[in-house]
Amino acid sequence: MVELPDATWPSTAVSPNLSASVERPALVSVIMSVLNGEPYLTRAVDSILNQTYPYFEFIIIDDGSTDNTWQILTHYAQADSRVVLIRNEHNMGYTRSLNKGIAQAQGEFVARQDADDISHCERLARQIAFLIDHPQVGLLGTLPQFIDANDAVLPIARYALLTDNKSIQEELYNSNCFRHGSIIMRRTCLDMVGVYNADLEPSEDYDLWLRLAEVTELANLPEPLYLYREHMASESSKRRFRQMYHKAVALEQAVQRRFATAPAADKWVLVGRDFLRAAVLAWIDGNHAAAQEALMRAQTADGRLLERHDQLATITHRYLTREPVEKAIPLTETLFGELLPLTPPLTHIKAQLLSELHMEAVFAAQSAQQNAQIDAHLWPGIRYNPRWLRNRGILSLLLRRTFSFRRSSRS
């Protein structure tokens, strides 16, 4: 049985009585794709096989693994008839493998599980109970809890998860409201909108939620029933540009479907915003052609994009300040001028950002007593934003460094 931190999970004393809710238990098809998942695979598989709700088939697609994944899965299939294995001769990709599993699924409900995550033993029971009680809901997720590569719970602030349909429908225009591995869908709803669009990977889930939102209500359980593993090999830590770009494409397609004959200027602003985010991320990754293309699509969606100075400042600040300072400073220099035009407002945004980056380097160098680094960044930081001279600490540092420089020059 999977051991989980007791304090973080709902009590099993309040398990739903499913036998009292339905005459015939609903069959759930749990779909999981895995590629070289040996380090975490047994934890993921055990967490499904140990569910208190036993009426499921567990369809696992080995997407061309070269480690011991297939041997591990074969052992499980021999021990438990609910495990259904599919082996791709060659790597098909995550999304196409999921679609292959869905095509074989027999369940009234289709649930997801990722190969490096863990489900609480009552996850399926609670989700099925909710869906039985709320037939209008066709997509249901759960609150996630975050763990690291060693299963330790990460000290991340409470995940701001929306639970009701109205709030989720509104927020989907801005962000993905579901942790992909935690969801369960009604097969009837999935049949109405189709499966994952592999061309939009790794935002294929966001695209599917947008399509499902047009035919059914959506919800999340507020209980932490899913452990999501954060590590550098996870998809969320890779392909940042493609994820944001395809999110923008998915949102663009949703707006086109929903407002084909009606004005929706506020929604097109959001599409432009996401393409702008993708453009900045592509520039940071050094993919200048992709950045130019994304910016063009951003301006097509929102003709006033470059006039939205607060948005431009927020997006450039958000992504550039996450980079190491020595990388962020030259990126900022080229982003404004080579990608974004240097209009007076954008010149001001550039100066403010460069000032902040230089001063960040100053503070770090001061803590490390690296005088050469202080000298390299202090004057540029002040030059880009002279208001720093009103800061007593900066003014005092400037005087000390100036005096030190003059003294060393005389000697």
C-alpha cells in the first residue's frame, strides 16, 4: 500500500458509500502514458491499483521506453487483470499515446494519471461519487499537492484552485484550471468534442478543457487528492515557449468558435497577451524567428497590443527577472529595439527594467563583498533610474565607491 503523509490527506473515515448511490458501479478507464519512467513508475501504478474504488481498467501505454519500464509493467499486468498494456514500437509522443489509450477505453468515465505522480487511495471514489451526484459536470479535477523528486512535500503556498463551474469557465480564458493528471471526464462529453489535439502539445490539455467547457460544466474537488511531482525533467519545466505558444493558439481557436459572429475585443486582448508572452519566451531562448512570428500573431489578435504599456511591462518583467542577471541584462537590451519598438513608453519600460536588474546585481555583489561587481552595475542602475539617488543606502554606497575609486586612482 502506498504510504502518504497523513496530515496532508483527507480522512478515510468519510469515504463515500458508492454502493448506496448506484445500482451498477461505473467503470472507469484510467489512462497513463510513460516513457522511461522507471524511477517513479511503481509509486504511480501502486497508487491506482490501491484505490478504494475497484471498478476500473488501467490502460498504460509504454511509449517506446528503453529502460526497465516494460518489464515493470509486465509484472503488474500478470498480477492484476485490471492492468491493460499497450506498447508502442517507436516513440509516438505523449499526446498521441494518450489518444491511443482513450481509443481502447471501455469506461463510462476516463481518468488520467501521470507516470511520475501519485493519487490518493480515495481519489477515484470521491470523484465518481461527485459525478454521480452532479450529472451536469463532465470534467472534474482535484486539488494537487506538490512533491519533489524524493517524495518530500514542497513548501508551496496553498494552490489557488477554483472549484465551481462559473469561476472556472471565466478563468479558463486566462489560465489552465486543472492539474492534468488529476482529472476525470465523462466519456459522452469526450465523444462530443474529440480527443487531445497532438499538434498543440504540451498545451493539449488546456485545449481539451476549452472544448469541453462548451458542452458541459466543470468542477474541481477542493481536497488534495493528487500528488504532483515537481522536478527538472517534468514537462512543465521544459519547452516553455511551445507551451505558451500553443496555449495562445488553443485560446485563439476557442474565441473563434465562441464569438464567430459577435464582437469579443476583450477576449482577443487575452489572445494577444498570450502570444506576446510566447514571443518574450522565444526571445529568451534565443529563437528570434519564433519570437517575431509570435509577436506578429499577437498584434493580429490585438491591434493595440503595443499601446498596452502596463501589460508589456508586466510580461517583460515577469520573464526577464527570472533569468540570471548577467543573462537578463543583455536580453533586455536586445528585446527592446530588435523585437519590441523603442517608442518613448517602451524606452521607459526598458530603462526601469534595466535599472532593477543592475541594482539586483549591486545588492548581490554587496552581500558577497564583490566591489568590482558593485562598480560595474551601480552607475548603470542609477543612470537608468536616477530616483535611486533618493535612496540613502544607495547614495551612501555610491559615495563610498566613488571615494574608494579616487583614492585607488591617486595611488
